[in-house]
Amino acid sequence: MPEAPSAPKSSAPKSSAPAPHAPAPSTPVLSAPLIVEFPFTRSTGPVIGAFLTGLRERVLLGTRGSDGRVHCPPAEYDPVTAAELDELVQLPDTGVVTAWAWNPEPRPQQPLATPFAWVLVRLDGADTALLHALDAPPPGSGHPRQTRTGLRVRVRWAERRSGAITDIACFVPEEAAR
């Protein structure tokens, strides 16, 4: 019978010492202080700046694109032509839920302390949707205002506003807001 091929023999000496690139156990670990920070501010520009200022004043703004579509949150550049957008459109504080995801266990920094839904809301008069929180009964609860696609909603404004997206505290079912 033919003999089975044997594994190639290594000419490297066998050693129990650590590899040359690994620090010896007695070598101290080197460290240096590091502070991660972003020591700059970003200008929001004329479009986003107007949007944030509007939120502080309880006004919702979008931008009109070259194809006539209204974008909210506002787009700085036209998705069709890439040209700068500067036509601001005021929108009402009502809209419809186009998509949602239920959040049964909110984390400490999230907008609501009780279970809520993350929703995409297409404001009336807009053609794109805004992501925010919805304070409504859970899906499948049988409640007439339960979280669902197609639910009519209204903005619940924060009591204190500062020109940030958190000036919208959350959305609530439209009939519950009255």
C-alpha cells in the first residue's frame, strides 16, 4: 500500500516563551489620559435654523422642493436637483402616523418615561415624515386611540421650549389632544 503523505516538518524551534509581540507579564501597561470631546459648534444655517426657531415658537416648517413636494423635517438641498432649498412652508401641528415601532421599556434619556411608540408622522401638507415619539395606548389594546398606522395625531408641545426637536414633547392622538 502507498504510504500516506506526512505533514511538512517545521524548522522553527519549539519554545514556551511568549510571542515577541506580546508584553511580558511584568511589563506595566502604558496609558494616557484621553478626553473625547467635540469642542466646536455647528451653525444650523438658514433652513434648519428657521425650523428650530419655529419649534421654539410652536411653528412647524418644511421646505418645498423643485418637484413641489414639501419636506418636513426640512431639507437643505433638493433631493431631485441637489440645489439649495430656501422656500419655507408653514405646516399645521396635525398629521398621520405612517409607520411605528412600540417601545415597551423606555430608557432614561428617551422622551417618555412610560411605554410609547416611535412613529413617523406625515404632517398635513407635507410629503415626507418626521420621526418622533407617540404617547398613545399600545397596539392591540382595543382602545380606539391605540397606536396604529393611519392614526391622526397632533403635537404636544413642551412647556419650556429652546429651539430644539425636544420642543415637540411628543405626538398624541388628535381627538385626545382636545
